[in-house]
Amino acid sequence: MDYTTETLTNLAQQVSEAFKMALAQHRKSGGAAMTIAGVETEFRELLRQMGAQALSQFLSSASGTPAAEIPCRCGGTLRYQRQRAATVTTVFGKIRYERAYYAGCACGQGKAPVDEAYGIVPGAVSSGLAALLGLAGIELAFDQSREWLKAFLLFEVSENTVRSETQTLGALQAEQEDAWCQQSQDEDYLQTRLRATAPLPARVYGSLDAAKVRIEPRARAGKKPEKEDDWRDMKVGCWYEAELVPAARHSPRQRDKCAREQAVFRARQMRYYCDIAEAAEFGRLLWGTGCRVKADLAPELVFVCDGAVWIWNLITFYYPRAVQIVDWYHAEDRLKRVAHAAFPAERDREPWLEQVTTDLWEGRLASVIRACEPLASRCDDARHAVTYFTNNAHRMKYDQFRAAGYLIGSGTVESGCKQIVTQRLKRSGAQWTVEGAVQTARARAAWLSGGWEALCARRAALPLTV
Ligand SMILES: [Zn+2]
């Protein structure tokens, strides 16, 4: 919406005059001199109070002249009762407004058309404020975000409100994902997609990983928690595409990488999903979100993972034709661990490590395995490495993968795991129930996936509970 310069100038003049008067009063009563910071804060508070009043006036006048009767949702008729007051907590704080209220239908339901028109739940938080509370809640511990929000909003919001609004957004994201999952089981829907003419992404990447979350049930009043804290796996998946980073825009780290790998790719359009669930249940999400990004239809589908067995099993089950790649850095790291465990002296270690790393890079898996075998009898790491490289040999054809221009690092999902789980769920003082952890993580995943606006729009369209 646009406002004319004239409108803005007139309003600003009035605000400025009001401020000057208050400032004069402040000085007369011996108040301290103000720096610009003080003036800014005072202005913000003034504008907030004005905003609250203006919004209240706007909503109170929104009913217009009430009709005597309106249709009820049930098909019956509602009769105008009176102007009835309600409150809602908005980005300007809690406001009170009056609106036309209708009742008297046989079904017993009442209705305030203004609330319905604007998606207001009386007594609750407005969807505009909910989006901001959620944004704080996915970033900071709930008690911390309360302090932080007060600095921005200039009024208090309780820790519980931040928690519940954040988790409501997470629950809505879960609902959305569940709808995708159900759709992905629908044969007709899958058929329709085959006939769609929209262009497909040429190459889609997927990664899966997991990170531990500490579940620590909150003690109920006067009672001990039912059981001690336990650690659960938050499984995280990511869909993405890759693009070449132009040489002129390489960071110093990317320049090093380029000298070794010839080309530097970066992930784009990351879409994360997560859950604390058994592998089979998570597989549903892997398939449902995959259909959403057309992973099943894309000419090329590539999974880059740090291969836990459950991960490869799910991928093989849902996407049997996908290219499977063990994350290069994990594979390389295996060799480093063997080298350190098997060769105490650096002069022995370095040449061995350099040779096997080159072999791995060039796709000579047989040589890598042959180099580890003689060490296996005296070194556990080497013994495990032989099994690891043997079992995953087909996922480590790094010469072929590089030739095909595949991204061979799973940094994208690992970074997602860090951002979703470590940076938020492992903050000190966090006490999580499984549900709370999952909902907060889901809301955060939506933000990291560029889905925040869509999620908040769903929150704004929540069905009214009155
Ligand atoms: Zn009715």
C-alpha cells in the first residue's frame, strides 16, 4: 500500500509536535538530557502506543453498520446482538476493540464477522506477532528470546507464549508435510505428475543425517520426572541442487579446493525436513518430500551421505535408481584415522596417507583396501576400514563421480543438522519433550528452507477456534 507524501508529512508533524511537548515537560521536571538513542527509544514507544490505538480504532470501525441478520455456518440464521469487546495481542501489544457480534442460531454458535475477516482469535496472539515470536523462538532459547523480543517489541511476551507460537508453526509445518506424504501415496496424483509439462530439475541431490537431542521431561509440579533424560536421534534430510561457483567468486578456501578438485560446486535451494522417528517412518517423509521436489522424476538423482546403514537402506528402498555416494570427507577422514592409529611416527604415516588418499581420490578402491589389510591384524581402525571400504566400494567411485560433475561432499545436510539441531536444540538450559523438540526443529527447518513466509501464511489462515 502507498501513502502520499502529504499524508505522511501531516501525520509526522503531529507526532513530532506531541513529542516536543512531552520533551519540554520532561526537561521542566528536571529530566536528564537525551542523546539520539534516548530520542529514538521514546519515539518508538510513542509510535507503538499510537499503533495500538490506531489498530484498535481501525478494528472497532471495521464492522460498519451491522446487519440485523447474517447467515450462520450451519445454514441457519444469526441475529445481531450488540457491539462486543475483544482483545488480541498484536505487534503493538495487547489491544482492545469492539465489533459487531451475532448469535441466536439454533446451533448455539456465535460469530464476529470482523474476527473472521481478519483471522483474529480473540484473546490470542495475532498472526503478525506470531510470525515474529516464531522467528525468535527458532533462533534462541525461549527464555532468552523473551528478553530479546522485549528489546525489539517494547513489551513483554511470556516464555510460554513464545514456545507455544513457535511450536504451533512447527505443528503446521508437520501438517503440511503430512499432506505431501499422503499425496505421495496417491497413485492418481503420481500419474498426473508424469503428464505435467513443467520443466524438471536436471539433477536433484539428497542427503540424510542424524544428530542427538537430549530429551529431558519437565518435572510436573511436586513430582519427579517419569524417567531420567535420554538421547534421541533427530533425523534430518535435505533436498538440494548444485551450481558451479564461478572462479572469480571463489573464497580462499574454495581456491584451495579448486586447485585439488578442478571445480567448486555449492548447494542451492536447500529444503530440509526432520523428525524424531524410526527409520521406516522417516522413509515416508523421505518419499513425500521427495515427490514434492520431483526427486523421483528428475533425470538424475544423487545421494551424498555419511553412510549409516539405515540411510542407505531407505535410499535403496525408495529411490533404487539413485546414484549413491559416500561423503568424500568422511571417507578421507577414515584414512586419516587409520594412519594415526597404525603409524606412530610421522615419517611413516605421511607417505602412506598421501598414497591411499590419492588412490581413493582416483577411485582405486582395491589399492586402498590392499593398503589397509596388512595393518588390520594390529589396528582396529584399519580392520574396520577394510570392511567400510569393501562394503561401500560402489559408493566411492570418486574418479567417475568427479568426471560426472557430482558434488561429492555432504556438507549441506551436515550444516543443516548443525543449524537445526546443534545451534538451537542443544542450547544450554533447553528442556525438550520429543514433541517440542520436533516442532521447534520443523519450524526452524522451514525457515532454513525458504518456507517461512508460506508457513506464516498458513498460520494466518488457521481455522478460528471460536
Ligand atoms: Zn448455526
